[in-house]
Amino acid sequence: MSATTIRRIRATPVTVPLEAPLRHSNGAHWGRFVRTVVEVETADGYVGLGEMGGGGEDATRAFAALEGYLSGHDVFALEAMRLKICNPTASLYNNRTQLHAALEFACLDIIGRKLGVPVCDLLGGRLNDRVAFASYLFFRYADPQTGRGEVRTAEQLVAHARELKAKHGFGSHKLKGGVFPPAHELECYRALAQALPGEGLRYDPNGALSFDDAVHFGRAIEDLRNDYYEDPVYGIAPMKALRDFVRIPLATNTIVVNFEQLAANAMSRAVDVILLDTTFWGGIRPCIKAAGVCETLGMQVAVHSSGELGIQLATMLHLGAVLPNLGYAADAHYHHLADDVIAGGPMRYEGGTIRVPDGPGLGVELDRDRLARYHELFRELGGYPYDRDPGRPGWFAHVPNRAWADPDDARIPPLRR
């Protein structure tokens, strides 16, 4: 048995508080993120770190079940691991793409630690020492404990964006929409553009708009400096149809998340910018492969955020470091977090950028005290329904949306504490 073979897989669900609950078109993050921290240990004692969104007890059981698949597997044999876990036919019955992503992160972390080099050096070498990020603005409920953090009106959104710019240096700004009626969100978006003249903007309602609303909204912002118009409608065919009416680059992180969809988009050219998510695509390496296809086709890519702690943020940084066609500032939920599980606490923004870690592997270490604290918080609070809004009992999302939130409703919903 090779010394680099997998001996153990440990998964620890954690809950890390947010500054305030984040609202989106499909529901909300209820004042916290639930993530699963994964540790892969080799026979010679190396431990690599991975991370997956949500999951809780179910993810813990899923990773435990995969230990039997991977016991004795050489961590350098990454393609064989992909096929063991994500065989394309077997995956029709048991989709393990996101589980694979967390394990790939950990294996790359081990390889980098063993060789004494950063992960980006294993992936072609860094082209960028720092990765730029957009502000990623959400409509937010006020925190139930402090009463602070609400973002509901145009004035609150502008104040929040200015605060983030002053604190972190962001030069691009993304509004997560699809919560309030399109007319209200249009007012907010244009107020943002007026308050931050000359800076890049992007709007993402997660496919919640009707085709008619998407046309009218898109035409109403064509005069602004838009980076792109992200998932205004859902589906490759509707996005293809929309480009006949709106003169803004179209982007997606929902309808092109695998290679079959990438091929379909290449034939239709419905979407201009592919947002690559290291979890959704099944790891850093598939994202690099997809970026290479996009480079050949003359398409731009960006780095997507599905809600990360520092481990996954490190994967996003190593990805951004090696992409020659990274055309835009990356997304990150990271600045909404109140804390992190990595040693030293949350990574720091400088001038709207974060430095790519220089240490071996992913370049981050676990803070065991924080891991234990936030695991205990998960045990106390459990999960939450991502696709429900705590302020709208009985509501659930439609695509396109049929029932918008009331922008005049300033109530603070009760959350489980």
C-alpha cells in the first residue's frame, strides 16, 4: 500500500453565523451558513482539507459511506477517484458531484503539502497573485439579536455598498435580486450605479424573472456599466431568446454547470460568461478544464460563490490564480460571515482583492477550537430550509416567480436560536 493512500475520511458539519440573514429568490440564508468540513487522512499521516455546502448529518453519513470506496486509494490518482465516485452512468442514480469536489480539494491539499508547493503550482502555476472580488450585495433582514443589518430600500442598499467599499475596497458590485418586485429592484440597482459611478455592476435574480420582466429590466439598465446580466431567466433556450432583445453580456451559474451543458451552450451561444463554481462543477480541476474550453471558444469565465468558509475560499483563490481568461471580479459571500473555521480567522481583503495563499497545499489550516465551537452550534440549531423565507410563511419559489416580497414590510422574522 502506497504511503499516500487514503486511510480515513472525517466530515464535521458546522454552523457559522452571518452578520444578518440574506434573502434571495429561492428563500434565504437564515442568519448562518451550514457547511461540512472534510478531512482526508493518508496512511503516512498527511491530512487534507475539503468543504461542502450544507449537508449536516446527511453529508456526514455520505462521506462515511465513501470511505469504503476510497480506502487504500492513492491521492495522486485523481482521475481514477473521479470515476470511482462520479461514474457518469452510475451518477444517474446517485449524484456525488459535490461530495467529490470536497474530496478533490482535500487530495490536492495533501499533494501540495507532500510536495511542499501551493495547489495553484500543481495546476499550471499562478498567473495572478491576488484575486479581485465583487461586493456581492443581498437584500437582508435585520439581525434579530441586534436589530441591525437590514437592506430593503434603495437608501439602505447604497449605504451598505458604500460601507463595504470603504472597508474592503470593492470596485465591482453584484446585486442578488429576485426578492422584491422588479420595479423596486430596478430602482435599487440604478441608485447603486448613481452612487458608485464608473464601477462595474451585475444583477442576478437567479432565473426568477418572467421573460417580459427580463426584457424590460435589461433594457432599462443598458446605459449602465454592467459587467453582465446573470440568470435573469432560467434555461438555455430562454437565455438565447433574451439576447435578441437585450444588449448586455449574459452570464450563468445555474444552467451551465457540467460539460454537457457547456457543449449545448457552445452550439447555441446563449450565455457569454460562465461562472465556475468549484463545488458545483465537482472540483478545481473540472473548472480549469471548463475554462480551457471557454478560452478556445472565446468565452469569458468568472469564479462563482455558493457560500463559502475559508477552505472553499482557498479553492476559489487557487482557481482564480491560474485562469488566463478570468475576465471579471469573483463572487464571494465571505464578507457576510461573522467568523471562520480557519486558523487566524477570516482572510482579509485589500483593495477589493484577496491574496492567493502561499503555503503548501491550499495554504489554510483548521482552527480546532473554532471547528468545535461551530460544530456545537450546528448541533444546537440544526439546519434550515434554504428554499424557504422565514418572513413569508407558506411561500415557496416559482420559476418565474409569482409572488414578490413586500418592500414596505420591515418586520424582523423570528429565527431559531
